[in-house]
Amino acid sequence: MRLSGIKKLYYSIREVSELTGVESHVLRFWEKEFAQLNPRRRSGNRAYTERNIKVILAIKDLLYAQKYTIQGAVERLNIDRSLWENQNIEGATSNVENPLVELRRMLVELKQLIEGDKASDARK
């Protein structure tokens, strides 16, 4: 799923989950923990804006990449708005756009490494 195509005002929780690589149950949990993440409720369904997606990407980075605790991430987002305001949605979506292509690339690279080791062992 690409965000660069038609821009929408609102995204469903399924779309946001696919865009960000964060499971929907985790998104619902984060809504309770992070005041900055407040999607609209339309007919009982969550409607996320681009701003919400930027906040999610910032939370994901703090929790998963920088290894913050939830409380630490809450405090950091409260102190520094630029963490989520400067998030690039386009770059984040391309990482999760096609994980099979990335997996294939890694497997081919691993195969080449193994074959290279076998060739060097045969020369010895």
C-alpha cells in the first residue's frame, strides 16, 4: 500500500496498520497511552489522519528502534513535538510496502556469502 498515490483525509485502522507495520491491537493500545494519538471516531470506526500516522511512526521509532519504555516515550513526545512533526511518511511506507522483496534480496545475499565461503574452502 502506498501513500504517495491518492491522498486521503482519513485512513482506516487496517490501512494504518499496513502503512506503519504496527498491528491494529497495538495501535488501539497506544491510543490509550499516548495523548498525541487521537484518531477520530466515525460511525464507531477509527479514522486516522496523516498527523496520526506521523505520531505512530514516531512512537514506533522511540519504542522499537531507540528502546524507550512507554512512559519514557510519552515524556519524550510531550517535550519534543518535532519528533513526530518531522516524520517522513513516504520513507516509512516503502519499508513495509513489500517485505517479500526485501526477504528475497537478503536470501540471495546470504546464498552468495555461502557460495563464496565454499569456493574459498575448495581453494585451500
